[in-house]
Amino acid sequence: MDLDAYPHPALAVDCVVFGLETDKSHETCLNVLLIERGLEPFAGAWALPGGFVHIDESLDEAARRELAEEAGLHDVFLEQLYTFGAPERDPRGRVVSVAYYALVRLSDHHVRAATDARQARWFPVSQRPDLAFDHRQIVDLAYQRLQAKVRYQPLGFELLPQKFTLSQLQRMYEHILERPLDKRNFRKKILGMDLLVALDEMQQGVAHRAARLYRFDEQRYNRLVQRGFNFEV
Amino acid sequence: MDLDAYPHPALAVDCVVFGLETDKSHETCLNVLLIERGLEPFAGAWALPGGFVHIDESLDEAARRELAEEAGLHDVFLEQLYTFGAPERDPRGRVVSVAYYALVRLSDHHVRAATDARQARWFPVSQRPDLAFDHRQIVDLAYQRLQAKVRYQPLGFELLPQKFTLSQLQRMYEHILERPLDKRNFRKKILGMDLLVALDEMQQGVAHRAARLYRFDEQRYNRLVQRGFNFEV
């Protein structure tokens, strides 16, 4: 069959980028990165970073290119989420969007707006503004996916600084899962998996008693997974 | 931005259809539905049922239409799997494919080949032939997804007859998960969730002592999920 025998939809990628912010008083907040659109349709509205797939790049490459162009983000955790293809989702005509979600270590990355975006800004997931297109639905699905996956895959470490305290780790899980965790059970479970390396370093700049820092041992995790190990928090 | 300012990839859907076959001696086999291609490229090779998305239909609609046209399948469990977009995956040019997986009750459905397919046939997942395009990769991912999901969602019931014995249920899980389950623990767990209705009917046409038939209570499951219940086998 001739590929051009009938009209093709336009193909885009859109990225839900999550970052975890911790303020001075240790309040934790899951943020999502939004872009103020500079062009019609929805000029001036907030939307997910994204754009059209080039004819010679893979879908993953398109998503990474858009994150770099629109927000200056490089080398982040990125995974395909779902493809949105309702016929009326874009007022310009048929646009199918392959959605991705990304996890960003806010301590490592500075976000800047570029190209056709007016500005890039982090919003708390729970206090995001109205979004262009069907982007609200995409963010909702990404958040559900994150909540479902974080318990069974060590995704959460992608959101924390490379060195973290056990309290920071617990607050991250509590915030994403939206429920409190018992401190003793949590520590027993997480330390029992033997995936954390206790560092010879303590937390800096805290008024109370400084806590030990840990890092996630990714190489060890990968070895264990090959032997059938299941991560579970 | 003008949607037609640059070339668009063609957009297709491909479906991995699983069906569970049980022979007279109670051997269970997970099958995948393949289509013998009638047209180039890969004429004569086996491939997944699928085809191009029409400009005015949603992705789900395209997948359901192709299952009806190519295999005579209607009203089956269908879920989006992943979108495959490597630039070189189709020799005709850029074709991006949104893959789905479907679960079919073989007792309810007869499969027939139609339109541009020479024939439709079930193959054991473990003994499938070489496939056209990147369809081997798509089947592998669908099987992984099924193995991962079947423990935490009552998907398995979509593969069994409406009325089944506890032995049939256990064999289905053992076959998909590729490991034996302890009969006593399995029954305790599955009956403990209180999702099965014991019927006033026994298995027919068996030489040994007939076993009781059960059905899955989907309405009850949906009510429990709303209250935070987690299915787990």
C-alpha cells in the first residue's frame, strides 16, 4: 500500500517533567514544568514542553530535543507514557501526541525557556494552572503512573539529590504517595533491600542534630534485578 | 505553526492479541494471533493484525476496526501498550505504530481472516514464527506487560471462559507467570479476596471427579477498587 494514499496526522511529543522541591523548613513539593506558549493556538496559556517529531528522529530523540530546546534540560530520566490521539484534541487539525514523563534532580538542573516558549516555570502539581490542549489529562495520567511505579521501581531516587538523608527519602515517598509512612517500618524495608550506601558524611547546615547522608547504589540494583530481585517500598 | 510545514510520518496501529487454549488433557497454552501478509512489504510473512489510522478516528477506534476487519474480533479487552517509532522500522518510509494488546476468551470468539490478510492463525507465544517489521519486539513487550499486570489486576479472567474451575484459574497464572504456584496458598489468596462466585454447577465431561465452577464478580471488584482495594495474586 502506498504510504501517501491518504492524509497523515501530524505527530508531536509532549513531556511531563517532574521535579521535587524541598524548602528550608523541609517541606517537600512535587512540581511540574510548564511552558508559557508564545504562539497560537493557546498563545499565553501554560502547556507541557513539546513539539513536532522530525521525520528522521526517533520518538525518544524528539522528546529529548524538545526538553533541551524548550527548557535547557539534558540527560534526565525519560520514559514513554501514553499516546494521545483523540481526533479533536488540537484546533489546527489532527495532531497525535506521544507523551513522555521525565524525572529531574532539581539540585542538578537549571531550567530556562527558549525558542518559541515565552518562559518555563515550575508549578506544584497540586496547584497547576489551566493547561492548553488535553495537557491536563496528560499530567493526570503521568502523576498516576508515577504513583503506581515509585513503589516497585527505584524511580524516586531520580528526584532526590545524589546524597540524601533517610528523612528526605521518606518525605519524598510520603509526598508522592499522598499518605504518611511509619518511620520504623519504612527504614527497615528500605535498608533491608541493601541498596543504600551509608556515606561518611553528614547533612550540612541544619540547626538540629545532623543526619547521615546516603546514596542509591544503582549498579548493585541492576545486578540484583538480573537475579530476580523485586524492589518494593 | 502550520501543521503541514514539514513531512508527517504515516501512523499505524498494531495489535498483540492473546488467547489461552486448553486441550483435552488440561494442558494450557498462551497463544498470539498472527496474520499472514497478503501484500508487500513482507508478503507471505507473519505479522500482527493492524493497519493505518484513518484521519477521523481515534487510536482505540483504529485498533478495534483493524481487529474486526483482519480477524473478525469484536468487544475484546484492549489496552494501549507502547508507541514504536524508530525511523527505519518500515522499508516503505517513516511509519510510527501505536501498539495495543488485547485479551480474548477463545471460547467466545471465532477468528477469521479477511481483507488484505491471507489467513489469521493462533501460534503458541513460545513457538511463534519470524515476524515482519519490528513485530517480534512488540510481542515481547506485550508479553512482559501481561506478566507484570496479571498479578495486580484481574486481567487473567479475560482469558478464561466465563465459568471456570479453580484448577483452570491456577494453571492460567502458572502458565503466564512461567512458574508453579502452591495450590493451597493460591486458593487461600484468590478466595480470600472474595471476588469469585461459587456457582451451583460442576465441570462437565471430565473423567475424574468433577470440580465446582466459579465466575469472577466484576461489579464487586469495581466497587472494592473505589474503596482502595488492591488485587494481588
